Amino acid sequence: MMASKLVRFGVSLEEDLLVRFDQRIKQRKYTNRSEAIRDLIREELIKKEWTENKEVTGAITLVYDHHTRKLVTKVLDVQHDYHTCILSSQHIHLDHHNCFEIIVTKGKSKEIEELYQKLKSIKSVKHVGFMMATKGKNLT
Ligand code: NI
């Protein structure tokens, strides 16, 4: 996609709110307000893609003890049910007991959310993380 033209616009807001925003963006290491506002807008547009069941990408992470009876099988069964929206998965043996898994997904947001909820609802899984991402179209 070609870079679109840069447009300037004015924003009016309460001084206290701006002070708090500036403190926040300083903590987040933004060099200026424009970049911080750009990021907020992008995040909002990504949320919109997810709520409108668009084609998106995302990552799901899992931490579980592979010694727990039948747990590995359950985790794998769910992934096979959703194989059409899983691009890849990586399994890392953290220590003698614990496994860390990263599942990279691409597909309709509703399906990916469903996969996340199913993995999350498996008993004895210690942690399930979820990161919404975008295929990047129309985001510069
Ligand atoms: Ni492992």
C-alpha cells in the first residue's frame, strides 16, 4: 500500500487530561504525541476488525504441566478441531514439569476467540494468554 498523505488536525481537551496523557506517553517512551495518538487509533481499528469478525491474526500462549493426566491430549484435540485457523505452534519445555506453547493463528476472529475460550476452559491449564493482532491492511 502507498503511504497516505499526512494530515494535521487540532484536538481540544481538558488540560488535566492532557497532562496525564503526556505523563503516560513519556512512561511508554513515545517521542511525541502524534506517534502515541497514531498507536491508539491503530489499536482501536484492530479492535474493530475483531468485533466485526474480520480475517485477523493473533497469538495464544499456554502454560501447563505435561504430567497432568490426559492434559496434553486435551490440548492437542482442541487444536486439531481448529486446524484451519492455526498457522503454527511452538512447544517449549520450561522445566521438568511445565510446558509453554505459542499458537499462531490466522482466520475469522470469532473462530480464533472460540479456540482461545476452549483452551482456556480446559481444567488444569495454568495460564492462557491471548494477543489480538491484525493482518495490517489499511494500517500505516
Ligand atoms: Ni513440554
